[in-house]
Amino acid sequence: LVRRASGRFRTLLPTPMLALCQQALALRCGPPMLSAARPTPEPAAAAAADGGVVLQGEAAKQWLAERGIVRHDMAPQDHDRAGYRSEPVRPKVGGDMPDGPRPGWFHVPAPGGSETRYAELKESLEARRADAGGTKLATVCEEAQCPNIGECWNGGTATIMLLGDTCTRGCKFCAVKTDAAPEPPDETEPWNTADAVANWGVDYIVLTSVDRDDLPDGGAGHFAQTVGLLKFRRPELRVECLVSDFAGDAAAVRTLARSGLDVFAHNVETVERLQPMVRDRRASYAQSLAVLRRAKDFGNCDGRRVYTKTSIMLGLGETAEEVLRTMRDLREADVDVLTFGQYLRPTERHLAVVEYVTPEQFDYFRREGEAMGFRYVASGPLVRSSYKAGELFLAAMMDEDDERDAEQQQQQQQRGGEVEERALGRRSSDNLDNRTPAAAAAEAREQRPQPQWNPELSVKAQ
């Protein structure tokens, strides 16, 4: 009766009765099912399940914590997971949208301004296109009309789309054009992209593409060629690749992970239950986790370090527990960076939005992700896979890791030099490395192992 009252018949109960049912359920039946604000039993008066023994003080707190009734290490607003839904919903194409207009937090200032970096990059991009005789360097920022374009371009980051504009898959959240047999890739695209980006003035570039299941390697070689040419022209440029799952092909993942890129990004998109409803049938939750795990394993070898990154859309009917379970799975796959954003329906032929997630709920998942050990969590209604704040943090994190590695290497060299001096019975500081950690890190980046192939070879010849 108590459990039914906490669900279907909840609205029929007067408030005092609701609180009484809540308290009885918490003491005898495990964690309550109600999501509304409720009084928590006083720890000093918590009754134990064996014989009605009254527990006092810390013993009572421990008893309550073991049963998930209360966590004393969480902020008060976290007890109900910031009001996030607890009942799963199945999203539908043509389903009802949330009532009323979009919330005010989706409004962003227009990009631009004559003295901003956005205007500088815009002019540079248009000049590059004119010099190329009208050949278009496609940016996802412009093609998708991303609301964050001003923030990202002012921060010196941009996202380039490779391999054409036609996808071989048909996910129900994406409005990209689809076809089973798209046009073959442009073999000169890696060179054109590297030439344009090298003179564009950005510090951090994101390469992405549609799914290309029609290609033997899913386009991994094309990506690797582009990364190699970018690093050949600008070794200090940070390169992130946001790619498909390559149909689970481990060889394709290895090709890209060892190409010299800095960040390997692949999106799981949503929680496991919603995968068949949201993504194409050729994609799967387990396959995406395997790709992220392999990218880290393949990339972290021969002195290299590769960071992994993924993104989750919220507002498709997922529950808080499903999101937290997905986050735990991603940590087990050793993912470094996680982003959360609001799903927005592109057209009426796509999945309807189940709910608009509030900034407070996004902040709850950010706190949980940081507590789980993610290196960085970007969480907000307008956050997308390629987002300036995350990329700037990633660049700073990479620089910090490089400096720490260089400092450790310097300390090892100093210890080795001291041992050698003691063995020879003389003192000398001439052989010690007196560079600063920052200078050593810069030199280490320049001496980082290069890809095992010649970047000047064409994709076809390779």
C-alpha cells in the first residue's frame, strides 16, 4: 500500500499522510520512491530492522547510508538528484513536445563584433575559400548553425567536416543527409584542409565527419592522413578527431589512434536503453564503449598520450540512474572527458524532445562526473560535442601533463647524473639539465614520435 501510494495514487494523499508513508517506507522498506521534498528520519531515532533496536548517533547514520536513504556527503539538493526524472520514457517521432516555449536559458548573444577573434577567423576563412577558387572548407559551426559559434571562434577553436556531407546511417536525432552510396571522398581534401587550417590562426582544431560505412576502413585512413599533414605543418596545433565507431573495426581505430592526434572523441549519444530508439541499428552501446577503450589502449604507446572524450544528449526520457550508470561504464572504459547537452529536435520528422533539462540538473551531473574521476566534465543546455570551454581546458590539461612529464624526466636525469658523479668520485654540474620544465616540455613536444607513414603519400597510394 505504501509503495502504491508513493506512485500512482500519490496525488490523492494529504500531505501529512504522504510524509508518514514516506517515513515508514524509509525505515522498513528501503529507499523511498517519492521524488518530492520529504522529511528524513532523524539519525538519532532510526530503528534497526532486526528486532526494532533503536540506533543512536553515528550508528544510525551508517544504517541509513547503507540503505541509500540519505548520503551525508551530498548537498541537500542532491538527495533527489536535482529533481531529475525517475521513471523511464520512450521517445517517439512525432510525439508531443514539452508545453510552452523554449526556456530562457537557450538564448545566447549573437556572435560578431569588429574587434573580436570571431570576425578575424570569419574573414580569414572567407579569404581562404576565395584563394581556393571557391572550394569550400566546411565547418560544422556554420553548417549546423551552432549557437556556440561566437564563443568557440572567439576562443580560437573550430570544427572541420571531412568526407562529404552525406551519411550512410539514419539516426533519429540527426538531420544530416543520408544515402547508402555517397560520393567517394575527395583525395585532395587532407592537403586542402591542412593548408587552410595551418594559415587560419586557430589553436585547437576538431575534425569530424559523417558515418562512411561504404569505405573499407570507415574513413580512418582519410582522418589519419589529415592529422599527419596538420601536425607536419603545425606541430604545436592541438588536433581532436570526433569520429564514428568504424563499425567496430579495431584496425581502423588503431590507424587513427596512432596517427598523432591529441584527442580521440566518439559519442555514445544516449543511455543503453535508448540506443535502439535513438541511433542507427548498426550502432550499439557496447560497440561504442569498445571503441573508446581500444582508442586509449592503442594511442598510449611509444611515448604518446591520447585522451578520449564522449558526449551524451539529455532530454530523451532517460532517468537519472540510467545516466549515472552510463557515466560509470565510461569511467571503466577510462574516458577522460565527458560532455552533456540538451537534445533539440531538428525537424518534425525526428524524435520529439521529452523534456527540457534545467541548468541545475546539468550541474548535478557535472558534480557527479567530477566525483567519479573524469578529468573534465562540460555540462549545460547548449554544450555540444565540440565546445570551446572543454577544448580550452583540454589544451591546458595537455600542456600541464607535458610539463609534468618533462619535469619527471629532468629529475630522473639529475638523479642519474648525481649517481654517475658519485661513482666517478667527482662533482660536476655541467652534465645536468638546467632547462625549466616549460622549456623541456616544449622540446619534448617537438621530439614526439611522428606517425609511421609518410604524410605526403596520397590516401589512394597508401
